[in-house]
Amino acid sequence: MAKNGDEVLNQTTQSVAAETKKREGKLKYGIIGTGWIAESHIQSLLKMDDVEIVALADLIPGKAEAFAEQWGVKGARYYPDHASMLKAEKLDAVSNCTYNVAHAQTTIDALNAGVNVLLEKPMCVTTEEAVEIMRAEKKSGKLLSIGFQPRMDENMKMIKRIVDSGVLGKIYYIQTGGGRRRGIPNSTFIEKSTGGIGAMGDIGCYSLDMVLNAIGYPKPLTVTGYTSNFFGTNPKYQRPDKFHTAAENAARFGVEDFAAAFVRLEGDIILDFRISWAMHLDTPGDTVILGTEGALRIPSTDCWNGTVGGAMTLYHDVAGEQTQTEIPILKTKEGLFDLKIRSFLDAVWDKGEPPIPSSQILYNQAIIDHIVKSAQLGKEIDVVIPEI
Ligand SMILES: NC(=O)c1ccc[n+]([C@@H]2O[C@H](COP(=O)([O-])OP(=O)(O)OC[C@H]3O[C@@H](n4cnc5c(N)ncnc54)[C@H](O)[C@@H]3O)[C@@H](O)[C@H]2O)c1
């Protein structure tokens, strides 16, 4: 049965606290944007001994205070926006939990203020924004990691291990994506002025990250993209929420609920991608990686959240016989969110490499942005990424 967006998000809940190395003192930590996903950040952060939540900012009056109260955060200071928080506080790091269109400015301002940033996915909305973020990152020398927690999943790591083992040979074609029959999240995700992009920014970026990370994030070269929003804009298929009727949500809907693309990647690899928040179908298909020596099938999830949907199958010839090998599901010991936050904190303490670097996610963002641009133009376009 199809799951709704809330159930997808519940899969980000935490289990036990990730292991913490002994650290002298605590990082002074802030949260920008105290909405839905900030709840997952705070739950993980509160388990970490080496962090003190000292400041929270949100544009909606009283929201940061109510959030702190709900999660038992004591002694923090509250701000009406990220800029006033960055001006008044001397922070070591922030979680950037704003909606997509605010990602770029808030991250750039935090980096310019000398603060390390854990930025929620997607990186931002456009290629140009991603480039501006990376310029600020480079100039500041601060650490920026993008919040793709499925990377912490052992099965996701296994996909990369399989590719790296060489068992697939030269990879030449990848089909990825997924989605839901009915699963439009509404909230701030559906308005152009807050979400900026729709299903691609919410769930498509995960499926792109799954395969692009596995094959070493080759540069995208050209994109033929298509987007539509037949379901989100139709009250018949919309849902009411706490604040809006179905008709109001249909009227607010300004992003894509479906996207498809054909992308040429460096290394002569074709990426065939599709993602859906709503359609008359349960899934647009499994993820498939075709190589000259073998192929990997990664079952689609009921409702795409970037983890694998079941045991993967490796198709290969053994001594001349066509053979299928099932890859058993691996257990991830700790909650993905705990691991995402922990790996970021450790990188901040150790002045290490970002767990999920912008240099990779730039290509993820560029693909999404060029799908939007190609769809608007109705033709294939070259991927243009300005110099960082
Ligand atoms: N990693 C995950 O599993 C996951 C899951 C859901 C959402 N997300 C991502 O998290 C982000 C936020 O999603 P959400 O559902 O929490 O959205 P939300 O609308 O519930 O919360 C965003 C909050 O940011 C605040 N905000 C915006 N600009 C601000 C600014 N300049 N200063 C201070 N506050 C500001 C808004 O007022 C709002 O309260 C999105 O980019 C989304 O893609 C990630």
C-alpha cells in the first residue's frame, strides 16, 4: 500500500545515540528554521554530549520558542531570522533547516560569518545558487555538509561497494527514480516561493545521490527534461491539511509533481530518471545499473525516501551461466539521522572533510536545475556550471 509523506519522514527517526568520542568542551550550535525537519535534527543533537544548543531562529514569531519548549531545550536565545542570529552569536556550527529557496542565502551568510553548516537537502534550487554557496564555502574555509542521511545506510554503501568491486564492469546505463501513487506533502514544499522545486527537491535528489555517489559523481553533460503538475494543481487529487482546503492547496501548487529526464554523464554513461509525488501507478520502476560484466537491480520503495526497498539482485554470468545473486539486506546499527549529525560534528571537531561534500552535490543540483530549464525550453540543453 502506498504510504503518505509523513510515513516517509518517520523513517528518519532515530534509534540509539551514535557513539561520541570524548571531546573537551561543547560546540556552540544554532538551528536556522525550526520547522518539520528541525525536529529530527534536535532529537539527534540532544543525544550528543559535545553540543550545546545556544540559539534558534525562525521567521515565524514564537515558532523557535515553542520548538525549544517542545523539545526541552533550556537557556537558548531566539531570533526572528538567521541574519540577526549570526550577527549576535559566536557559533561553531548550525543546522540549516530552512525550506529550499532559503538554503542559499542562509548558508552563504552562515559561512561568511565563520560558521560550519549542515545544510538540509536539496542543496538549493538552482545551479547558480549552488555555485554561490561553494564560493562562500571556499572563501570561508569553513565546513559544509549536505544532509543526505541515506548515505549512512549500510545498503546504500553496499551499492557503492558493488560498483567499486568491478563486478559490473564498465557502467553504461542507469535507470533511477521512483515515487508514489499519491504522496504530495503539501506544507511549504508545494509553493514556488518556498519549495522552489517539488518532487525533485523532496525525493528525486535522493535517487540521484544513490546512483551518482555509487559511480563517483561524474559530471552531467546534457539534459533532456520534462516536468508536470497535473495532480498537485487538481483539487480532485489534492488533500486538505491543517491550514488549507484541498482547493487551496491546488491553487498554491507551483512546483512539479512529476519529472523525467535523459541525462548524459561524463564517461559515456546514460542516466534515465523519473520521480513522482503522484501518478496513476504504484512505482515508475526499480533502480537498475547496467554494466558490461553485470547488472544490479535495486527494488523501488513503496514511497521513495532514498533507502533500498528490498534485497538487491546482481545479474552476472558465472562460468558461462546466466546467474542471479541476491544481496542480503544489511542492518544499519544506528539511526541514519544520528549518524548524519554525528559525522558532521566529528568533521567540525577534527577539521576533517565534510561527510557529504558540496563538490558532489553540485552535480545533483545541476541535473535537477537543468531538468527544469530543459522542460521550460522543450529541448535538450548542455549543462552549464560556472567556475567556482
Ligand atoms: N533529510 C530529510 O529527511 C528531510 C526531510 C524533510 C525535509 N527535509 C528538508 O528540510 C528543509 C525544510 O523542510 P521542513 O519540512 O522542515 O520545512 P518547514 O517549512 O516546516 O520549515 C522551514 C522553516 O524555516 C524557516 N525559515 C525560512 N527562512 C528562514 C530564515 N531566513 N531564518 C530563519 N528561519 C527561516 C521557516 O519559517 C520555517 O519555519 C527542506 O529543504 C526539505 O527538503 C529534509
